[in-house]
Amino acid sequence: MDIDLENKIIKSFINKEFQLRLSYEANNKREDFISKIGNIKYFKTICIINETKKNPSFLIIQQFMKKYDAANKFYVISNYVKLDGIYIDLETAVNEFSLNGPASLIIGLPSGFTHYKGDSYASNQPNFYLVPQIRFDGKTWNEDI
């Protein structure tokens, strides 16, 4: 796991009142942390864009990642232990999580633009993208955000 990156993710996307607890759980109670990030109430609404109930295709996710300068490297947070806390290529991540996978965050680097996929057990499975107000690499966003 990349603890520094995960703390950056928590500070960027999680509501302030939950940040300390989720940071602790990310390091010490992984299952609790992952369970909580499966709930939209923890996320800052200002960061959420393009919310949908459908699973987007790989090409759509790839287009968003390229548009938001997040197509170089990907980090996954998921309750799918095999892929949790690792760097992975986008196609593998999308293939693993797109249909019936567990809740997951696929964080695109260097910008921090993230695809969120909720648990597939729900008939109205949430899918959305998260845009950090401050890019992870410190650069400024283009005007179109």
C-alpha cells in the first residue's frame, strides 16, 4: 500500500469530519475503510462529476482519464484483496471491476482524477468520477474543470 497516496486521496475526496477516522482505518482496519468508501456520503460532493448508475465501458473511462491527465499510472483501493493497494494498468483494473466487482477507486496519476465504482450488489450501482480540487502533482487544472 502507498500510505502517502492514500492520505492524499482521503484529504482530497473525503468530507473533513470523516478524514481522521478513515485515515486511521486505511492503515489499521482496512476492511472498515474499504466498506466506508463504498458509501457516497463520505465523499465531498464538490469533487463528484458525471454520476451514473451504469458501468461505463473501458473506452469511456479511458477517455475521461486522458482528458483529466490521469492516464500514466493507476492505483487501486478495493475490497478485492488481490488488487487492493497496488499500481496497475487501467485496462486490467476496469476489466476486474466493471461487471460484478466490489466497490473500488481507480486513481489516475499524476492528476488524481479517480473513477469510483460502487458495489455491484445494488441494482442502482453508483459510478462516478472524482476530481480533486488540487491536482496530486501540484499543477493547475485547465479552465474546462
